[in-house]
Amino acid sequence: MQKQTISLKRKAYIVIMRVLMGISITITVALVLFLVGYVLWKGIPNITWELLTTKPSYLSERIGILPDILNTLYIVVATLVIVLPIGVGAAIYLTEYAENKKLVNAIEYAAETLSGIPSIIYGLVGMLFFCQFFGMKTSLLAGAFTLVIMNLPTVMRTTQESLKTVPENLREGAFGLGAGKWRVIRTVVLPGCVDGVITGCILSVGRILGESAALLFTAGFAHSLNGFFEGLGSAGATLTVALYVYAKENGEFGIAFAIAAILMILTVFINLLATLVGRYFQKRREL
């Protein structure tokens, strides 16, 4: 009788937990669908060819976001070119070379602490350090260096955890064949953890696309149309900064929703591209 009572209580507990988890999943999915659907519904009708291919003209009251799109691409490329080698290199050193575990733990703790710092503080430090101390002034390059500091913990930690998943017998087999330390890392370990590098890249791109507070202090909000190298040395607004300016300063909520829809589409496209690249490397590794 007692066992039957315990069994009934356990079944009731399982049913209740399944119902609660189902409600949680439903609420989460509903919020995501509502948010995405509302932004696309309000934004897509305001996306025009003229909006995407022209720059703002205050004389004719024309609104264009081509400079903002290019500035976003410039700062994404500049940030990734700097942060990926540093982050992956730091992860390799901490996982494969560092012997002082106390130092490794201290660096990991510092990286986790950096991940929790509000972006507005990064913007303030970037403005004082890069814009003023190094004389970069307000520029996309100063914003890129600020975003490098913000995204370095993410790239380093994701790569480090991915390096730890590579089986130790693969390393030992390569060492047994006479390969050196760096050759083992280059030919065995790194191909086995490419998924972690891609994950860190995806997370970094997502944070760069969504960042506005830090860039307001460092990159500015100019809508000028420049080439890559000229644009990095001058002030420029990314899409998120432009969204803030049009919504908060100018009251152009239609344009703000259009930019929000473009950001969502860009994020989905980058995630799909990264997924395809990850599958390509996975198939190549299996072969």
C-alpha cells in the first residue's frame, strides 16, 4: 500500500513537472514569435530600395541607411579580425601550454567577470582609453577595439571549452607518431574544436550587431559614406546606433522598425552561414 502511494505521488510529480515545463516552453516560444513577428510586421513595409541604397540628405529630407549598413559591416570585420586570433590563441595557451593552474583559474575568473560588466562601462573606458589616450578620437576603429575587449572573454571561453572536448587519446596517438606539440595542436586539436571557434564567432557577431551603448561613446553617430579604411578612421553610426537616433532623437519610428527588421534578418543570415560552415568542417573532419 505504501509503495503504491509513493508510486502515485511520483506519477503526479512527473505529470505536474511536465505540465510546468510545457507551459514554460509555450510562453518562451510565444514571446519569441510575438517579438519577431511584431518587429517584422512593423518594419518590413518601411524597407525600400531607396532606404537601403542611399545616404541621408537633410536638404531633401531623404532618409537612407546605406552608411549605417556599411559601418556595421566594417566594425564587425575589424572586430573579428582582431578578437579571433587573440581569443583562440589565449584559449590554446591556457588549455595546452599553461602549467600553473592558479594562473589559469585567475584568468578564467577574470574573463567571466569581464563578461558580466555592463556595456556602458566598456564604452566609457573605451572613450577615455582609445579615443583620448591613444588619440583615435571618435571613430569606428576605437569602437572596434572596445568591442574586442567585450567579446574576448566569449571567444576565449567557448574555444577553451571546445578544446577540452577533444579526446586525449588523439593527442597521445599523434605524439606517439613523433609529432611535435604545435603540430599536434594544428593538425589534431584545432580541427576537432572548430565548432567551438564558430560558436564564439556567432556569439561575437550577435553581440556586435546588438551593441549600441558602447559605440555611442566610441564610434559616434555620423551617417557619412566612406570606404573601409577611411571609414575605420572616422566617426560612424552602426545600425543599432542609427536605430536609437531615429527612434529617440528624430521620432522616426517607421525607420527604426525597418532597421530592427534588417538587424533580425542579418542575424538569421549570419547564424545560417555559420551553421553551414560548421557542417562543412564537421564533414571534412569525418572524412
